[in-house]
Amino acid sequence: MCLRFLVAVSLSIVTAVDLLASQSSTKWIMLNVTPAQAQADCHLLQLPDGSNILIDAGEAWDAPNLAVTLLKKLGVHRISLVVISHFHKDHYAQLIPIIKAGIVVKKVILNVPDKRCADAEIPWGCDWSDVQSVLAELRSRKIPYTTPKAGDRIYQYKTSDGVIVSLDVLCAYDGVHTPFGVTDVNDTSIVLRLSHGPIRALFTGDLNQKLGAYLVKSGMDLQANLLKAPHHGAEGTVPDVFYREVHASAVLVPVSKALWLSARCMRTRNYFYNVGAPAYVAGLRGNVTVTMTAKGFKIETEH
């Protein structure tokens, strides 16, 4: 069996899984913060040096405080870095509750949209006053926060077996000062690439049509073994040409069962079905754990 794509689904692949276990590994846990009807993002990276990074700390409107509960259940007491991809509450609303729950957060990376872009979404989207209150809370607690630039490497570690593990920023725009015109707040999403040696995972926030199409045309290296579905797989997300460019072997979708099976997610759902790439949906599978090594990856689900 090709070690580039290993999915732990039966005892028949124990040998392959054991081979993965013998390597240094990076774990990505897509936390199921979408058990009811709504959508939200919260992804825990457990890295070979023992550190934790959280990509988004979202809250679904119908599942309050779930990120805190799940992190505590996993025994997470310290997070080296939290990355907030963009300022919609289903991606950041649990950041301050996590801190107030006593989980130590050392640093935050975030992308504050231009105020003109944010104000265009009042009252249904970006809450500018709440964004400012989050930043004020971080300052009051002396938790440093910065905005990254494309090309920044925000994490790197060399394992004992010589593998480079890294987290790189592919793009981050403020929604107004872009090479392709004004966008919505979704397209201010920080796009990240996690690499464990040659194995890659792409984290896309709520990347949408406009920026997704631009990134493909720009010639950016978007290929990855694993994809965090942009914008929860909902319509308005990246065009199919973006999915083709990434050419992922599997996609993880932080969305409820009801939304995934609805017309809103039909294009994304059909795309991955037609190309034969499995979709792991939080609302169907519970917490989804990806273990990455330099030889491949395996995916395990709670349900």
C-alpha cells in the first residue's frame, strides 16, 4: 500500500500503520465544534517538539463553549501559538474564553481586516467592535499578537530523524489593499501550509471564489496531500480549479451534518466524491485526527 495516503479503517493495514508509528509525527486534530446545525473551525496541531498550535478558535452559535471543553478533555494546558485566520466569530469567538479558562496562550497571530471591509458586513458578518474588544483583552493580558505576511515561516522544527516540520503563511490580505480589488472578510483569511517533510496540509480559513481564483492564476504552489475545506465547503467557496490545483488525497470539513448534506455544500460534496477523495466531516465523524510522518499519513475518526 502506498504510504502517501494511509487511512486507519481496519486491521488489514496494521503493518502500514505500525510503520507510520515508528516515525516522528505531527498530529492535526479537527475538533468537532459543529455537532448541531451551524459551522465553526478549531484545529489543534500537536507538534514533534511537544508544542501545541491552534488554528482558529471558533464557536458555532448553537454549540457554545465547546472548544474549551474539548481542549480540556484532550489535556491541553498550554498553547504556544493561536492563529486566527479571519475575524468571523465561527473562527475566533472561543479565543478569549480559552484564555479565561486557564489555558496558557503564549502568542496570537491574526489578520485584522481593513475597517472599511469590516463595516460592510455590519450587522450580519464581521463585528468590528467585538474585534477591538478581543484585541484590547489580549493587550490587557500582555499576550503578544502580530499580523503575518506572505512568505513568513511561523514555526519550524527539525526532528531527531532529520525531518523539517514547518508552518508557512501563503497569503494574508486586509480585504482592501489587494492585487485583485476589494474582498469580503472571508477573503482576508490567512492561508497556511503545514509540512512534515514532504507531506503537506493546507489550511484555508474561509477562502472564497475571488481570492481562490487569484491564487491559482498567480502560480502559487498550492499542492497538498490534505486540505482543510475552505469556507466549510459551502457555496461561495473556492472554484473547482482551486481544488484541482491542490489535488488533495483527502479533505477535512469543519461543518455540521445538516449543512454538509444541504444544497449549500453540494458542489464541494460532489467534487470530492467524483474525484474519489474522501471527505471527513466533523458533524458526521466527530473529532478527526490526522497523523503525518515523512512517509505518509493516516486518518482516524471518533465515529
